[in-house]
Amino acid sequence: MIDYNSVESLDVVREGQKVAVLHRLPKGFIFRYESSYFQTGQAPIALRLPLDSQEIQGEGIANLPTYFAGLLPEGVMSEAVLSRNRLTKDNLFACLAATGFDAIGDVDVRVPGENRILRKLNLEEAKKNLQDLRSAEITALPGVQKKLSIGELARSSRGASYIVKVSPSDLPGLVENEFAVMTLARKVGLSVAEVKLNSGALLVKRFDRPDPRPHLEDMLQIMDRYPSSKYSYEYRELLEAMARLGTGSATLLKAIELYAFSYLVGNGDLHEKNVSMIRKPDGQWVLSPAYDLLSTLPYADQLLGADRMVLALADEAHGKFSVDDFIQVGSSFRIPPKAMILMLRKLCQNIAKHASKTLAPYIAEPIVDAILDRTTTLLADATIS
């Protein structure tokens, strides 16, 4: 077994080709593009690792560029990686060395000379490993929830990859909750990752695993920030970052719709790492399918502020919203008030139509009623407007 504490350099691989090398410094890093890649004029491997210079150097105790730090597992998954490999919490470089061989998006990171391939698990093996993470092979899947990546599950989904999640003991029914809210999001018209329930586990089809793999970055990576700051911004700042990428008003309206949906269903965990963009081959950035959508309302006793948005929409507004709040944010990005009102009206109408039937089998009736109350209130406001 490799001692990842002693690894001083990592190969950065894209589409099977080594494109760069990442070196550890005592306090910082050196990222260097391979000459063969640097001279081709291809797209940089990440927005904040531009091809302006062949070598990029950073200083500080976080010995990774923000893009690579954003690939790392968090919470209980991070703790399992640290424990299994005897790493310290601040050794981000070693954590990337241990997990980056099967990362989100189109870029992987490999220890030179290590030929490591993710072992394909079936569902029962994955569930067993999630019960005891000491035996799990954990890859670079951001987020705090228990999750593992596995291969195909059935003949009908041959070649597809899935993320498997199970509910933590302190938040019972969480995966059923997420399944219900993700299903509702699809029914009301949002683009979301495909999900299904199987024997008490949530299966999320990986939209970053077609061939070729798309380039994916969450909003913290795009904003050049580390994961520790994922609750530090207003949602309007995320929209501003999207606008700087040249995204049009239609994409920005979809991003606002994601926030509005999350508010209506009580998804208090919509943070910067739960909003991502995909860079298309022509260089255009588009909103990725939504993921990690759930309602935090059932967990008010365990989670402080479960009934509020963790990111303010703008100007510290976390709680109850009016149509005018959304219009004001949209106006900053030249989204006509009429377009905003029509989007909110349609969203509310669709939630009112589908919520009870979709959510009730998995989420308690008082919570469903609270979601419908929010929807009715905002719909009335949208109708008046």
C-alpha cells in the first residue's frame, strides 16, 4: 500500500492523456502543463488553471489549487480517507493522491507508477462498505453524505455508472427524501440527475460519465475558492460568476429557478458546491443537471436553520421570499420581470400539481403541507404581479 504522505508529485490525466503534473511544496504547489499539451491550444483543464503560462505556482498551507481541492470528499467520507491512510486533515495533497484516480468530471489524478482502477461493486457490496467505511475504496466525490461510485447495476443500464447513497443514522429517511424531491424536480421541469430507490439505497446516475466525459466545475471552483467557504456567499454572487463566463439570460433564469424550487421545497442545503456548470466542447458554459436536492424541513430538530436557505438570495435574505425579491435579482442580469413572473408562476403551478402525490409516500404530511403553503403563497404573489 502506498504511503500517500510521502507522495510529492501527481500526474494529471484527461481523456487518458497525461496533460500536467502537480507538485507539492512545503507551503504551496507547482502546477505545470506538459509541453505537448501546452502547445496544442486545447482548452485548459480547469477555468482557474489557464494556459497563459505553462507553470502556475501557489503559496499557502492549502497545497492544492482550488480546482483540485474542490474534488475532495468531505465530512464523514473525508474522515474515512484520513483514517484509512493515516493522513492529517490539512494534508489535502495526500488526500487527493488517495482519491483522485476517479474524480468528478473529465480530469483524474494519479500517483506516478500506480496503476489503480476502481473496483466495480454491486449494490449489496456498496451498501456493506457504506456501513463500514474502513473497507470502502473512496474516490473523489465531493459532499458530506455517505456515497460510493459503482458500475453498471443491470443489463438495461450496461456501461452506466452510479453513485450509491444510504441514509445516516441521525437523519433517517434521507435518501427517500432526496429521491422524492429529485423526482418532483424532474416532474416540474428542472433538468436533474436520474435517481431511483433500490433496497433502501439511492442510486444516482452519473451524468459526468458519458464518453467523452464532460468538464464539470462547481461554483466554488469557478469562483476560485476552497471548499471551507461553501456557505460564504449570496446566491447573486454565484449568478455574477456565471455571467462572467458569458452565460446568457436563459441559463441565469434556470439558475434562479433552481433556487426558487429549493426555497419552495425547503432545501436549506443549496450551497456553492451543489451548483455546477459544464463546459461544452465549443467553450460555452451551461448549468449542469441538478443534484443533491432534498428537503431539510423534516430535520428541524437536528439541523439549525433547516427552514431557511443557507445562501441568501441577495442582501442577507434567507427566509420568506416574494416575487419582487426574484425580480430584483433578475433585473441585475437583464432578465425581464415578465419572464421571471412567468417562470415562478409555472414552477408554483407544477409543484402544486405534483407535490402531494410525489412527496407523500416518503415525506410526512405536515412537511408536504408546509411545502404547499410556501407554493400557494408565492403563486398568489406571482398571479397578482
